[in-house]
Amino acid sequence: MFNAPQCPKTCSPSTTMAIIATEGFDVPEGMEQLARRGAKACPERIILVEEDDGTISWPPGAAA
């Protein structure tokens, strides 16, 4: 499961950056490696990778 902190669902017209709020989602079977790569590509490190056992594998040092 991937989790992101709660964010406002607003986007300023003066920016090209969108903000997405989610409680997390399950990654389809077979897409886990691609999802991990996507999380690691996030420069802000706000995408957490929660493994099936509940541990957080990304970013390093994150707590569940």
C-alpha cells in the first residue's frame, strides 16, 4: 500500500503543480517494482511504501 499525507485538494492557477490527497491504495499484483520506482522518484519523499507486513520500506527512516 502507498500512503500520502493529507493535502488540501486545491491547485493554484499560477502553478503547474497539482496536489493529490489520498488515504493510500493497493498496488496491483505484478506492479510492485514499478510502484517502488515511482515512490523513489518523488523528490519530496512524501510517497510512503508500506509493505504487506505493515513496515515502511521507503523513504528510509519513515515510521508507520
